[in-house]
Amino acid sequence: MRPSELAQEARQQVSEMTGLQSGTVTGLDRAGEDRWVVTVEVVELARVPDTMDVMGTFEVTLSEEGELVALRRSGRRRRSQTDQGRG
């Protein structure tokens, strides 16, 4: 699969597995010869104002063919929080 297809598949898998609206792909990394890890961020809890939304970050591991291998939530934050320690 092409990287854009893997990203779309990851978004769909997060939506199907969590029941949350598919979100934004924030990372796509090769993990070995036959796997990809796609990072997807979704709104887990909408708040007013939207800067208080609770965002979930999910790491989706897909095979080269786009089959789901693993899915895990790797973090949670308010939308207004910045990525501290990342650069």
C-alpha cells in the first residue's frame, strides 16, 4: 500500500475500534521491513470552548498490506496543551 492509503486505513481502524470520529494523521513511520506505525489524533471529548477538547493520540501498527496488527492509545491531552518534550 502507498503511505497515503496506510494513513487512511489507520484513521478508519481508530474510528471502528473506538467509535470516535477519525482524526488527523500526525505521524507515519516504518517499523521494520513489513510494518508501519501511524499516529492518529482524535477528539475524545468535545468541550466548549474547543481549546478544552480532550484529544487522544493512538498508535496504529499496520502490515505492509494495511492489515491491523496493533492499536493503542499512547496519550491524552487538552487541545490547548502543547507537545512538551517533543521536537
